[in-house]
Amino acid sequence: MKVAVTGTNGQLGTDLCRALHNFDIIPFTHADIEIVDMASVREAMLKHKPAIIINTAAYVRVDDCEDEKEKAFRVNALGARNVAVVAQELGARLVHLSTDYVFGGEVEPRTAPYTEFDTPIPLSIYGKSKLAGENLVRHFCLRHFIVRSSGLFGVAGSSGKGGNFIETMLRLARERDELKVVNDQVFSPTYTRDLARKIAQLITTEYYGIFHITSKGACSWYEFTTETLKLAGLKTPVVPITSDQYPQKARRPHYSVLDNYHLRLLGMDDMRPWQESLRDYLVARGHIT
Ligand SMILES: NC(=O)c1ccc[n+]([C@@H]2O[C@H](COP(=O)([O-])OP(=O)(O)OC[C@H]3O[C@@H](n4cnc5c(N)ncnc54)[C@H](OP(=O)(O)O)[C@@H]3O)[C@@H](O)[C@H]2O)c1
């Protein structure tokens, strides 16, 4: 079965190409396809006629999206629409990647994980543009899986962000006497290898709809950093700070933990605790044995 994947230079795209080894993969980097351009999407997809399309391509620089609002909506909303229209024309299934940042905008602070049946209220342009993309996918492609995940880390590193949080923290821990890390943004860090494996399972089903797919458990960026340094054997002190003490352009949710509720209802939620995945990641990157 032919599976087309966009964003294959990215951290999730790279792991999807590995996880889909039983399929006939058609990989598209940004050089091969421009999702903002309907003609480019149509030409690329019609040439191969995939049965399944997985769209990981996105403008993922959360803070830059605030300054480049048009680019954010063009890529994350209209780009998603273009892929959905072509997937529908081909009668293909579409997996579209989205984010926990579609949540977090309620007045009452949230303390319980979000299920797929909660109403998204995004805080940032990135979150709004990704939510717009979800809605367009739902509208234009009947057989869709919208997969929301969170805090991705992968061996390839995010091509859009130029690396990932873990590698940045390991480097800074070696360079500095002390690290200060935000402790009031709680989420579920997710290893792209685990996410890619689950997507490879999901696409063989007809369980269309929205899916939250994250690692088990949750932590703040501070807790994520302390666990990373502990596993890597680094003793640099880490000081917890608040988001107010680390101003960023985009507002981020204080709590955006996703509940893999849909997977659980189907008996398919065997995602691992994030600590276990983090250890595997550090081994895969050669930081520990
Ligand atoms: N990173 C996270 O923490 C996170 C969390 C939740 C959800 N997600 C979602 O998961 C998906 C994958 O994220 P990721 O971390 O793997 O991102 P990534 O490493 O930045 O990969 C995204 C890929 O999309 C390509 N791309 C960007 N704009 C494009 C366009 N207009 N047309 C075609 N290709 C384009 C990029 O190519 P170039 O770099 O060459 O432009 C890159 O290869 C995204 O949809 C993202 O919104 C990410």
C-alpha cells in the first residue's frame, strides 16, 4: 500500500519513514512539495496516487508565528486544506498532525488532561492556525485522522526549530553553572519514534476522527530538564522559574496535557511513560549506553 509522507526531513517525518517499513513509502521533503501551493500538492500526489497521505509539514516556530501571522495561516491552515482537498480527490485516507497548543485558553485554569471531546481554545497564532487546519481537514477530507501530539523530541531534531529542547538543555548544562527552566507549563513530552509507530498502526484501521497520541504521564519543562540531566549524569543545578520570568512572544498553555482517550476507548493506548522514552532517546543519540 502506498503511503505519501510530507515533511520527511522533519523529526516526526524521519521516524515515520522508519516506522512505515511495511508500506510503499513516498517521501516528500519541502523541496519536493509546497503544501501552500495547491498545484504542487496535486501534481506530487497524482503522480503516485497514494492510498494514504500523512501530512507532518507545518510552520512550527511558535514564537515566530506571532510575527509572521500570514505565513502561519498560509502553511498550517491553507496548506492543510490543500492536502485535504487532494486526498479527497484521490479517495485517500489522510493523517494530519496537530498540537496540544490548540488548548489552554480557558479562563478557569485547567488541571485535568484534555480529551478529544473537549473544545479547543488556542492562545497563540500557532495554536489558532493549527486549529484552523484541523477544521479545514475535517471539512474537506472524509476519511481523516487528526493526530494531536505534544512536546515532540526525535533523533533527527526539528528541522523547523533547528534542533530540540533536550539537545539544547544538554549543551547549556555543559556550558553554564546553572540552568533556569520554566516550571508552570505542564505537558506530555512525546518521542517521535513512539508516535510514528502508533500512527503506523492507526492507518490500518477505519477509526477516523481526532486522536490524542502522547506519552504516558506529564511534567513541566523544569521536570523534563531535571530528568534529562539525571539520566545523562550531569550535575548542573536546575532552578525552577515561572513563565513571567521567561517572557516569550507567544503565550503558551500552563497546562496542555492530552488524554489518549480515543485510543483508550479502542483498547489501543499502549504508549510508554515519557521517562522510558526519554531514556531510549538518550541511548539512540549516544548520550548514554
Ligand atoms: N515539535 C513539536 O513539539 C510538536 C508538538 C505537537 C505537534 N507538532 C506537529 O507535528 C508535526 C511535525 O512536527 P516536527 O516537530 O516533526 O516538525 P519539523 O521537524 O519542523 O518538520 C516539519 C517539516 O515540514 C516541512 N515543511 C515546512 N513548511 C512546509 C511547506 N510549506 N510545504 C512542505 N513542507 C513544509 C519542513 O521542511 P523545511 O524545514 O525544509 O522547511 C520540515 O521538514 C507538525 O504538524 C507540528 O505542528 C509538533
